[in-house]
Amino acid sequence: MTAPQDQASRGEADDSKMLLALHAIAMSGMEHGLCVLDKDLRVVLFNRRCRELLRLSHGALQLGTPLRSILDSISDDVATTTASRETMWRELEAALARHTEFDLSRTLPNGAALRFYFRPVPGQGWVCTCGQVAASEKPERRRLDQFGHAVENISLGLCLLDSSKRLVKCNQRFMEICGLDPNTLRPDVLYGDLLTSAKRAGIEEGPAIDDMVEREGELFRAEAVTRRLALPQGQTIEMRARPLDRGGWILEVEDVTTRLSEERALHKHIELRDAALEHMAHGLCAYDEDLRVILVNRRYMETYALNPEDARPGTPMLELMRCSIARGVHSGNLDAEEMLADLKARLIENKEPVLHRRLADGRMIAVRHQPMSAGGWVGTYEDITEQDRTEKYIAHMARHDPLTDLPNRVLFHEQMAEGLERAAAGGNSLALLCLDLDNFKTINDSLGHPTGDELLRKVAQRFSNALKDVATVARLGGDEFAILQSVRSAQESTVLAQQLIRLVSEPFIVDGIELNTGISIGIAMAPENGTARDHLMKCADLALYRAKAEGRNTYRFFDPSMDVQLRERRAIERDLRHALSAAEFHLEYQPQINLKTKELVVIEALLRWNHPERGLISPAEFIPVAEETGLIVPLGKWVLQQACTDAARWPSTIRVAVNLSPVQFRQRALLAAVTHALAAAALPASRLELEITEAVLLQQDEIVIGMLHQLRELGAHIAMDDFGTGYSSLSYLRSFPFDKIKIDRSFITDAGHRPEGEAIVRAVAGLGASLGIETTAEGIETPEQLELARRLGCTVGQGFLISRPLPLTDLLRFIGKPARKATPAAKRRVN
Ligand code: C2E
Ligand code: CA
Ligand code: CA
């Protein structure tokens, strides 16, 4: 993930390294000495030739050395006395103050001359080149012919003029450079004539003679004067007239084309380098072996809140660190010495490729150092804050659930591995709690995923608030949560489980709707139930299944018998797929009577599965599996057809009631299934009653409401089943005009024992009466309950007391003698 950035920054460091290396090569190959000064006249750049020419020791010319101190260290051979150094300095100062280019010459005791050319770098300082113009032995020792020879052969053109500017002598080079014909030379010829005759002679390749003539007046003065002339061939020559002490002038002419082009190349090079440095996305700081700054770029200074004064060439790295520390740039409390020691140890000695430094404002800087072949290092400073943030974010996302920000399965497994290790090492036990929201699937399917997601977020929030220091909680997916708890005994997990159940039983408000849910919890313990992660997860899952099967909103500890049950559930799932085609289903019918007249009014169809090996399996066991697998759709269609067919044989005053699953409402084909069943059985729709639970209606979904209206338009009755066990029951009664409310069995059981139960049944029955809706009391098992239901205002009754669900043949017999309260067949139990 980091590779491209790494390559980029390494690329930049390589570029700058190369730039500096090129620079060094360019400078070391130069014939001239070169020294670049900043505006404070400190050395920013120099080459070796410069040290050689001035005979300076290593220490006397370094980055950052002030010009003045260079002068003071110049070898005595170059400047003999303190007085002459002083003169030189004053001369220099005066010239520098003019801010235009100038040159200076210094005749060495050996007769050779050192020439310095100073050229201003706009707003930045000076470039100074120096060269030796003539080298020879001491004058008193040289022989005349040797001198003549030397003069003829030096690269400088020389011409001696007397005080009336007549030619005394000139060398071959002078004539060459000026393009003069030796034949036109006469002693005593006037300088002006010399030039005009040269012009007359038609030496077209000669210099701009007119210029030379015109400048005659400027040239011959009391002080030395230098002029530069551009030759038509593109060369540049420099002409200098120097007055002699005893009258007359010496004219020196030099072809400076090469020197100038070298200088220009250098300028270009410096410009290029500066531009490259300025535009680097990363900070750069090059420094020498002594960890002194060679150069820095703007980005580097910005990163460390430095200004150009702070980061002058020659400044020790330690100083820079002190500066940025003083400005509060760094986080942590390393002092400059420690920081430098750390940098040296890690980057230079241990060659760590990159050092990450966190700054006080939160930025993250990746520091890389690369040695330069010429000694010293190039450091690059890359701001990787974003990248660091992104990496951290990605790392976080890989191990957390995006919806709730709780640890996900990956992180949970890691935490679990640690916990298991501790448990195995003989510490506390590790309790693993697997949690599952009780009616999440219904909420999600009916209220929509955004509501489901919001509910999960709120549940997660409650968990993490409550468990902060007690245990770690993760979301494993869907509505599955898992908790790890380090415990001394199982009792602690019991307490936690009860606390969690209480937490979730408080209603949640999502989008203004009050949602009631519950959780089932399965608990497994390590090392008691095992120490392998997957095994323990399985144990907790099994315990969770048990908790759900045994009423939900409760917890169960794992016990080995649960494994057997799970295998059974899997077997049900497998066998269910073949059961319909194998004709293993049939219906039983449970009568409902009018509580006043005792007349048989409705008969509810209840599905039975007669498993070839297991015998009768309760719908409570297989309907949820059929719903999960979608098998409920063909199965429900079969129930409709069978129930209608059977009902066609009953007296026309009796309706048949068929239960519909919420899953069937997800299929638009439901309406067709109903019409088809009615048509095939030639049963009028008015004899069909469809029982739906609140789960179907949880959604204010127009499609479902529309389907219900269509079913009712056919003529079917719609009953609300299990009223009171759902969510916010009363509000759903308003969403559709039901024909009947079936009050859940639990209220009828309660009504006998608790006054609240009675109050609820009375209220619902009263509501039904006021709305003109029938109310059925479910689960009437005793004559007392029957009497109570009637007294509280219920209009219809259903229950074992009236009749257990009956096979068709028994039912037909029952219909024949409806007055009987119980039949022998009614003693059969299903579950
Ligand atoms: P339900 O719709 O509430 O059906 C009534 C359940 O209560 C039946 O259980 C019935 O046997 C039982 N019952 C009736 N009177 C009494 C009583 O006095 N005391 C007690 N303790 N129980 C009584 P069953 O047949 O086991 O059905 C369970 C559930 O399975 C049904 O509850 C219904 O939700 C579902 N179911 C049954 N058949 C179908 C079907 O064809 N389609 C769908 N979607 N669900 C069905
Ligand atoms: Ca029912
Ligand atoms: Ca019911």
C-alpha cells in the first residue's frame, strides 16, 4: 500500500542526490576557483580549486565561512601583510557595495596574478570566480628570453603603451585576440591608428574595432579600467587598461568566452537545482560529514518552522533541532541532543531506512537519509500524515465493524486467542457469550434495512457503554454479537447476561418509532467447555439456540446435550426439502365457537408434519426453518389449497382459518395463490379467514397493506393473530381494518391469575366491540377461562377445552355433534 509513495520519495531523494553529485563534479572539474556567497557574504558553495588557488587550509574555507575571515586566512604568499589584507578588504567592500559585477587582481610575489570576478546573484549574494592569469618564477631570477618566451605564450594578450598611447610592445596573443596583422605593426604607432589601420586593412574578423576606438577615452584613466567586448564571432573578450607608475598603460586582453560560459552553465545549474528543490513535494536538507547544513529547501523549513536565517549553510543540525524544538514543532520531550543522537543512531549507524516522527500538531513525518558519494547525507522529510491516517483507518476498518465500530470477527478472534491463552495458563476462566436479537429479522424485513441498522447501532451503543471495563464486545455480523468476559466463576456471567437482557428490554426509539426487542444469550466457558476457539464458538452457539428455543429473551449455559439438538435442527432442514413432495404433511383443524351461542363459527387449519422416522413434528419447530429456507411459500400454498378443499365439505356457515407467514407477504403471488385455492375448491371467499401476525404489519409498507386490502376485496376475512405479543399492537390495528382480533393465549392464562391480564383482555375486547371487530380468546383450557373470556367481552373462543386440533375425519365427526365439549380424538397432543 505504501510502495508507490515510498518509491516516489526515494525517487525524489535520488534526484536531489544526483543533482548534488552532478554539481560536485561540475565544480571540481572547473579550471577556475568558484565560490558562491550569500547576501551576508558567507560561503554557500565552493570548489576545491578555490582552496588551491588561495592556498587555504581545509578549515579556513568551509560552508558558512564569512568572506572576511577567508581574507584573513589567505596564505602570506597571496597577501603578504596585514596592511595589504586590510587594503584588499576595503577595496572589496567598496566594490561589493556597488552591487554590480567587478573584478579584482592581486599580483603574487612570484609575478603571477590572481584575478577575482564578482558577479551579483540578484537579491541573493555573489558568485565569485578566481583564476591565475600568469604564473612564473620570481622576476629577478628569470632570464630575459625566458620572460619573452613566457609573455609570448601566456593566454593573456598584452600590449604596452607609453603615456602618449603609442605602442611600445605587444605579444602575439594580443594581435591574435584583436585580429591585428603583424605586418601593420610599427613601433610608436598610436593606439588609435593601430586600430583604424587594422580596420582599414580590412581585417573583417577582427574585434569590434569601432568599439575599441570609441572606448579609448573610457579606457585610459588614472585607475585600472576593464571593458568587455562581444566579438562578431560570438566570443567575448575582456580588455583592461592599467596605468603604469612611471606613465603609460599596460593593456591586457583576454578571451573570456570559456570562463563566461562556465559561469553561465553554473548559474543555470544553480537555478535548476534551486527550482528542483523548491518544487519538491518533500522537505530536503543536505548536510556534510560534520552534520552541518549544506542546503535546505523551502518545504523543509516550513515543516520545521524554520526561516532562512536559521537554516543557513554551515549551521549545525543540532542548532536546527534546538530551533524547531523551541518553536514547539515536535511532540514528545526529546531535547535537541537526544533527538540528534537518536537520528544518528537509527538512520546513520543502524541504517534504518525511515524514521517516523510525530509533530506536535499531529503531522507525521517520514525521515529518510541517504549518504552522498562526496560525503555527508541528503535527508528527505515527507509529510505522511494523510497516508498514516489512511493506513490507520484501513487497519481499523479491517478489524472493526463499519456499522457499529465494534471489533469485528477478525479482531474478536484475536482477542479470544489471547483470552484463551490466559485461561489455559491457569488464570481466570474465559466466558464467551453469543448474543442474538430476538426479532431482528422481522424488524429488518418489515421496517427496512436503515431502521434495522439504526437499531443495531443503538444496541451496540448500549453494550459498549455498559461493558466498557467489564468485557469486550464484538459484532460478528447481522444481529449477532459476542462478548468475552474474564471470570472467576460462571455466576459472574449469569449476572452479566441478566444485565444485558435488562439493557435490551428497554425500548429503542428509532426514527420516532418505539421498537421493543430482546436478546437471547448462549454462554460457553473456557477451559470448562474446551479451549479451542472454534469449538467454544460452537458451544456458545448451541447454548444460544437453546435460549431461543426456550422462549427467547433469556440466556443458557452450554451443556453437551445441546449438540444433539443442533444436529436435529439440521436434519429437519434437510428433511423438510423433501417432505412436501413426499406428502408428509397434513392438516388438523381446531374449532372456534361463538361464546354466546356456542355455535361453531370458524375452524383453524394447523399444519402437521408426520416425519417418517421422528413421527409428528410440531409446527413451532419446523415453521421457522421453513421460513428461513423459503420453503414456507410452496408449503403455505399447499395449506391454502388443502384447507379450502376440506372446508368445501363443511356446512356453509363455518369459515376456515388459514395462518399466513410474513414471508408469504413478500411474494406478490400470494393473491394468486389465494384466488386459485378458492376457485379450485369452489369455496366462496367469504368462507376464508386469513390469520396474520403483527410481524406482517410491522411495516407501514404500502405493498403489504395493499395486498391485505385486495385479499379483503376478494371477500376473505382478515384476523390479527397472537394479539399482544408483538411490538406496539394498538397502532397496527389502525393501519388496517381487521375483521377479528385473536388475543394471545398468554393473556387468557394470565387473566385467571393476575388482575393485569384480566384488564388487558377486557380492554381489547372493549376496543373490538367499539370498532365492531370480533375478538377471539385463544387457549381456553378450563371452564373458568371460558366463562371469564365471555364475561370480559370476547366474542369467540378457541382452546383445548372446546376442542384440540383434530384430523379431518375427527373434525367431521365433531361438526356432526358440535355440542360436545371434548372428543376422544381431542386428547391427542401434538407438542
Ligand atoms: P397459532 O396460530 O397461535 O395456533 C394456535 C396454536 O395454539 C396451535 O399450536 C394450537 O395447537 C395451540 N393451542 C390451541 N388451543 C390451545 C390451548 O388451549 N392450550 C395450548 N397450550 N395450546 C393451544 P400448533 O398447532 O402447535 O401451532 C403452532 C403455531 O404454528 C401456530 O400458532 C401458528 O403460528 C403456526 N402454524 C401452524 N400451522 C401453520 C400454517 O399452516 N402456516 C403458518 N404460517 N403457520 C402455522
Ligand atoms: Ca393462528
Ligand atoms: Ca394464535
